[in-house]
Amino acid sequence: MYQIREVELRNGSQYKKRLVIEFNDSKMQIVGEFLMADAPIIGGQILKDIDNVLEGKRDFIESSGNRTHLIIGPEYTKIEDLFDFVEEVSKYPTFDIKTKMLRELIIMWFAELNKK
């Protein structure tokens, strides 16, 4: 389904290691962008939002980060690329993912990040 690997980013003499996730299904690229760019910024709030929807406390919740916009529903979550209008940046198609699967991926990704 996906691979996680560590890459080294260089800028002159400075470098930084970073985890990346790549999905086997290219349609899921925006999910990877969400996990790498926005989930760490939003932090635990995204899991609280998902749980509130799954528990029926909210019908849906919208959330945005630096790269993605989510519409979290009880069955599916729509992940949209906020860079859709930017010419110089690679754009990823919108993807609908089962909300429970997204929750599992977020928990897994946070665990991977905490290993470092």
C-alpha cells in the first residue's frame, strides 16, 4: 500500500533528514502530502476532529493546512490540494479516502515520526 523512507535534504553545507511516505496507488499522492505537510502541524486536533465525526458528534468537519483541505465525513474524507491554482507547483488530484483508514494512517504516521 505504501513505503516509508528517509531522505536527506541539502542546502549548501546544511542538511536535514526527513521521512517521506509514498503510496503505491498514484491517486493517493495527496494523502501522502497531507500526512507529511499538514498532519504534523495540525497535530492531535485532526484525530479529535475525525473522532467527533465518527462518533456522530458532528456531521462533518472541514480542516485546512498549508497544502491540503479536508472535508471529514462519517464514511469518507475528501482531501483536496490547496496548490491547485499555483502554476509552478505539482498538483495532486482530489482523493476520497475512508475516514477510518485515514485515521489509521495518521496514527501510524505519528508513530513513525516519534521514532526519530
